[in-house]
Amino acid sequence: MRVTHSMLMSSSLRDLDLLRQKYQKAQNAVNGRVLERPSDDPQRVVEAMDLSGAKLRYERTQRTGQDSREWLGMAETHTDAMLEQIQAARDIAVQAGGPGALSPDARQGLVRGLEEVRDALMREMNGQYRGQYLFSGWATDTKPFADNATGGVDYSGTNDQILRDIAPSLAVPINLTGQELMAGGDFMKTLTDMINELNSGDATSVTTTRLEELDKAFDNINRLRSDLGVRYAQIEKYEAYAEKAILNIEERLGKITGGNVEVAMIQMTEARTTYEAALVSFSRALPTSLLDYMLR
Amino acid sequence: MNTRITGLFTGLQNATRAMQYAQFSMNVHNTNIARANDPNHTRREILTPSEAGPGGVGVKRIRDIFIDDQYRSSSSSFGFYDAKHDVLSRVEDIYGDPVDGGLRQAIDNFFDKWQALAENPSDGVARLEVLSAGRTFVQQVKSAYSQLEQVEQRAGEMMVTRVDEVNRHLTSISQINGKLSIMGPNDPEAADLRDQRDAALDQLAYLTGAQGQELPDGTLRVMIGGVPAVDSSTITQLQVTGNPPVPTWKDFSTIPFSGRGVLGGLLAVRSGELDQLKTDLMTMAETVATEVNALHSTGEGLDGSTGNNFFVMGPAPFNLANFAVNPALAPEQVAAGSSALPSDGSIARQIGLLSEKKMLTSSIIPSQPQTPATFYRNMVGWVGSQASEMQGLADIAKTHQDLNAQQRQSAWGVSLDEEVAFLTFQQKAFAAAARVFNVMDEMVDRLINGTGNQ
């Protein structure tokens, strides 16, 4: 093949340009700019976008989880207190059947105890978290329970569950509605009845019917409480999972977008050395021709 | 055998001719050396007297039509892919940092804020944030769209500039055709004109994928996408018409421009990728807005208002100019729930869950419905892979072109070494002829002055 001077020049210039491109790429990698535009590596760009989307979702899971656990924790505290109070009422009912309850004074003592229990229960059932009623369904600005004419309580909340999406297709209710609390019967009416019965000196039904009613209410609330515990644990599990996932995502994202600095350094040094060598050979080969030896 | 004896003056004449020939040759080599760096210069050789025909001297251009065709076809490919890549890389800029920020973040954020509102339906701040995330989403969609339109407009402007260039080259080729038809084939000036014409054809190949065919009368016919743009001195020029602008033939308005090269690339990317991206962006905005509205209008604001749309879209067909977050929607009217109850976040929750709904079918991956975020991410990925594919194809075409350029140079580029050698050779020939002339002169001198009367 016939080789002319301009061929030497253009091919050398092209090679130098390629080497400069390589050098620039290596330098970008060292500076941590591997993915500047989608075409740098479409596959990885797409992956990086997926990852940062997933990260946002997991962060939401964490925030949601924390908030949900606070709700559930408050509900748990209040149901615990309710169980204690019902237990106390139960104790009083048992005492009412005993010999110590025969005197009017002792009965008055028991009645006072029951009244205290009833007040405490009312407070718990109208419990609030950050200014919102815990047990009134979606109507969290409405005081859920109020005394009615028959000695029981009326529920003025709604029967809706407040759902929180913890994970894809896992929505956890974080509240108990008043309806659920009362599913074991209106224990407040039971307490009123007990007070009335003790006041009128009739302890028989207190120790039988009322005790059964209290047991039913206790069982119901106890079941609800353990349900709250299960939900709490479920959320906690996903929160831990999300935390781990975020760490993994961040690590992977760092790898994808930042690259490996050590490797990049080596590549840059290599590119630089080749470029310098090419410059030297270019500067030596190009200027010579037959003109340097003839027609002088 | 009868040998004709020639006269002394014939010898003188021969020597003069030889000196003239050597001189002419040296001129040719001088021209070659002088234009050694001109990429359009075709190395010339002097014709031997037998090649030049009776009484003539002349030059021939060392040119190879086959390599020329190859060079021009790779040049056309390079123009095509490079133009596409150029436009697509501008599109890439629109998407900004692919990982952080931009429209993708706006989409994620929009649905995330709904989720946040679902958790705190009565919180005024959460309501404001939903509205603001909605506005950011709208604004990002619009800005991406208007930037796509800018790129499109720029492609149109580039077409106009390129068409002007094409017409200039076509005119110059037809003019050269006219001059060449009245010139001898071996005329050194004809060689200059042919160099110019070849250079113009090279440019046309790059711009439009033009192919040339030299006719027996020495004129060049230029074909662009099946249309004879130059035939002898007849010329058909391009023009840019319509909106969006399209290159068309001035005299064949019914035949679309179907060349390749830069112009073909610009046209292809404008009516292909850019259009597709614009359509997809619109589809995304419209679908998301429709889905959100469908849920939102069934909900109730804190103030008891119902039936409100979150986005306003104006009358169909969907037009981004009318697309906005409902300006009449006050924060308390955002329908977070199906009721006005303070902890009813059911609607907000469902809108938040729309981020997982495969509601969109793109023109890029039509078989699979996608979620808004995936849809957008596929758009970006597609632009990236298109751009890098075009870059790759342009690189390949460029390599071919460079290789062909090397072959062309190898065939008809000027080698200084050669020219210097030939120059020296002709210099010696000239000296020899001069010497012969000297000898002849002495002979004539002897004959005239040395004979006869003394």
C-alpha cells in the first residue's frame, strides 16, 4: 500500500484523538462521574433509577412504620389500662359476693371502687394521641364515647379502619374502633348496673350475670390487644427489613454511580502513558521526507 | 531497407520538445507538491505522448471510482447516524441527571406526598405538599415537553441550513458540468474543475447520501434518494416546507425526500424518536391525571366539597397548555378521604397506590403496561440506549469513512517523496535534452561556419 505524508498525519491524529477520549473517560471515572447521561450506560442508568425509586419507597415505609407503631403503641397502652380496670371491676364483683360485703359501709366502698373504675375506663376509651381520638374510627376529632340514659355509653365514631401501607399489598390497620371495643357487650352499662344493684343491696346478679358480662368484655379486649401486638411486630419486622434494604440500595447505588476509584486511577495512568508515548512517536516520525536529503 | 535520414533541425526540434515535456512534467509535479495538503487534490500524472494523442501533452487524475463510491456511502452513513446522535444527545440533556432530580423524582415525590397525606389526612401542611408536588409534576412534564419541542425546532433549523448547503453544491456541480462539456478531457484546468466537483459530491454524499455517475460527455449526474438532482446542467433543488418542516424537491413536490446523510438523519430523528418521546410524555401526563382525577372526584374535602378534579386538562384532545393542578382547589378541598372525617385518608391512600398501578402503555415497549415511574424510566433508558446505539453506529461509519479516506489517499494522495524523486528525474531529463540541444547546435555551427568559404 502506498502511504503518503498526509495519511501518516491523519491516521496519527485520529489515534491521538482516540487516546485523548480514553483519557477523558478515565479522568471522569476518577472524578466520580461515571453516569453523567443515560447513554453512558443505559442499563445501569435504568438500574440506578429503579434503585433510587425503591429507596424512596423504603424510606416511606420507615416513616410510615414509625408513625404506625406510635399509634399502635398508644392503642396498646390504653387497652392495657382498660384490661386492668375491668380486672379491678371483676375483683370488686367477686368481693361483693363475699362475707365482707355485707355491711352497707363495705358495699359503699365497693360502689365507690366501681365508680372509679367506670371513670377510668371512660378516660381510657376516650384516649387521644396527638390530639386525635384513638378509638373513633375515621372521626378522630369526635369524642367517641358518652354516657347515655340507660347507664351505658353511646358510640359516635365510625367503624372504619385506618390503614397504613407498610409494604406492597400489605396494609395494616393501626386503630381499634369503638365498635370493636364494645364487641363483647357494653361493659359500661354492666358497671352502672353493678353500682345500682350494690346500692339496692342485691349482690346475686353482680356475682353471676355481671361477672359473666365482664369476662366477655375482658376476653374481647384482650383478644384485640394481642391483635395489636401482632400488628406491631409485623410493622417492626418490615421496618427492619426496609432499613437493611436501604443500606443495600445505597451501597449498590454508590457502586453504580461512583465506580471504583482505584481501578479508575490505574486506567487513567495507563491512558496517560500511552498518550505521551504516542505524542513522542508522532513528533519524531512526521516531519521527515525525501526533501530533507534532495534538492538542497 | 530504406532509412529516412532526418535533417539537423529535426534534431533541434526534438531536443526542444524533450525540454518542453520535461518542463511541463516538472510543472505537474510542482502542482502536486504545492497541493500536497489539499485533501481534495487528486494526484496528477503527465500523460505519455502516446496516451495524449497527436500533438498533445496532458495530465490524468489518478482516481478510483470504486473507492469513491465506498467513501461516499460510509460518509452518508456517518452523516445520518451522527445527526441522529447529535439530536438525541440534546434530548438526553433534557432528562438531566438520570439518578437524581428531574421528572422522575417529581413522579415519585407526587405519589409519595399522597401517601403522606393518607397518613395525616387532616394535616394542612400535608395538603399543601400534595398540591405543590402536583404542580412540580405538571411543571416538570411541561418543561420536558417544551425542551423536546426546542430540540425539534432546532432540528428543523438545521435542516434549513443543510438544505442551503445542498443547493449550493448542486449549483456548483451543474456549473462545473457546463464548463467541462466544452473542455478537452486532459486539460489541467479540467482536472482542477473535476477536483472541485468531486469535493462537492463528497459533501453532498455526507449531507444527503448522494451518488454520482459520470456520463460519457464528462458531465456528472447526481442522484439523491432516486431523484436526479443534477443531470448535465439541469438542476433540481431542495426546499424546506411545512410545519413540522420537511425537505421537499422544488420541481417534484409529490416525491418525498428519501435520501440519507445528515439531512436524512435529521428527518428520521425528528419524525421518529422525537415524536415518539413527545407522544409518550403526553400519554403519561394524561393518564396519570385521568387516573388521579377519577379517584379524587369520588372523594370529599375537609370542607365537605365533593366531585372536584385534582388536575384540570381542558377540552379533549389532551393539550399540555391546558394541563395544570386545579387552580380552584383549596388545600382543605383536596379529597384525602371518601368522607370529610379527619382520619379518612382512604382516597389519598388509593392515589398513592397508583404509583404501583400498571396504567401506561408506551410506544417503546407496547406489549407491557407499566407504572408511571417504570414508564418514565423506560423512556430515559430508551433515549440513552438509542443515543449510545447511534453513537456506536456513527463511530463504525466514521471508522469506515476514515479507512476509505486512507485508501483514497493511498491511491491518489500526494507523496512528497515520490514527487521529489520525479522532479529530480525530470530535472535530469531536462539537462540531458539541453545537452542534446547543445550538441545539435554545435553540429549546426560546424556545418554553417566550418564548411564552404573560409
